[in-house]
Amino acid sequence: DVKVTQSSRYLVKRTGEKVFLECVQDMDHENMFWYRQDPGLGLRLIYFSYDVKMKEKGDIPEGYSVSREKKERFSLILESASTNQTSMYLCATRGGPPSYEQYFGPGTRLTVT
Amino acid sequence: RKEVEQDPGPFNVPEGATVAFNCTYSNSASQSFFWYRQDCRKEPKLLMSVYSSGNEDGRFTAQLNRASQYISLLIRDSKLSDSATYLCVGLNRDDKIIFGKGTRLHILP
């Protein structure tokens, strides 16, 4: 079974803090993704990566950066957390063809006060 | 037109009934399709892929209608445990995954 783990289930940070969210997968998938999910807005893609040291902006990259130094690890960084970044953050990996199925981590519920 | 659209619901259905919901897609999200299930405060999990010929997995049937550009999910003999949000997902020609916002299903005892 694919296993995707995230460093924290719940996190509370103050405005202006630098926040690191880590995601680790054990399936040797090349593709990894960071989403945020908010009520009424669904899942929105922040950043994704097709390979080590590669990163691509998603639909809402502003205020975020990412790091992929190793294949199994994909980190999301909030350079200076703001209250509008309070959300559920979900990491995912994706297999290649023909399945293209995505596998999600359990999520990190981040609250910025 | 949004790339993948779903009726947000909620669908309130008595236990044992059959329920179906559709998801429409635009041309760009037209390569592959999936249904994901998401329980409250949990991550989405793959329910089933949707094949061109339609596919069935136990009480669940997925259909793809390319002419009308929609996919459907049918749940027969619904159980209380089927209560969840069902996400329609498309993979477009640029290899981009497009999520619908989900349809909430409540199975009533």
C-alpha cells in the first residue's frame, strides 16, 4: 500500500512565523503535490513537483514555496504565515500511466492566529 | 464553464436506496476520470477509476459519457457508511489533475 505521511496533523502558528510542512512517501513516486482545502472552495493546487529539485507553481502559489531535495520528501514552506493561510493542507503523490491515481496524506490542519 | 462541475448537494437518501450523481466536464479535462471519497476531516481516497466502457465495483458503478461530457456514480443498496463527500476528478491533456468541489451524500437511517 502507498503510504503518504505528513509531519503534523494539527498546527497552530502566529502571524509572521515561518512554517514548514513536510510530506514523505514510500512508493517511489516521482510526482508530488501540495493542496489546500477550504469549505466551498474545494481542493486548490499550491505547488507540485515532477522530480527531485523540480517544482512548478499550481493555481495559488502566492505566499508559499516548496523544496524537493529527495524523491520521497516534499516540503511546503509558508515564509511569513498570515491568517488567510489557515486551512487544511494536503500532500499527495501520483503514480504514472496508466493509472494516474493520487494518494493523499492525512492532512495538516493549520491555524494561524 | 468550469473544467469539472458537480452538484454540491447535500443528497439526503434513505438507507437501502439507490443514489446517482453526475459530474460534467469541459473539453480540457477529458483524458481520464476518477471518483474519490472524502470523509469528514479526512483525506480524499480513491474510490474508483472511470473507464470508457463503464465499470462496476460491488455496489458502485461508474459511467463515462463522452458525447455529453459527463461521468456518473451510482450507488446501489446504500449504507450508512456511504455518507461522505464524493469528488469527481479529471486528468486533462496537459497532465493536470482537476478536482470538482464534491457532492455531499447523507444516508439516513
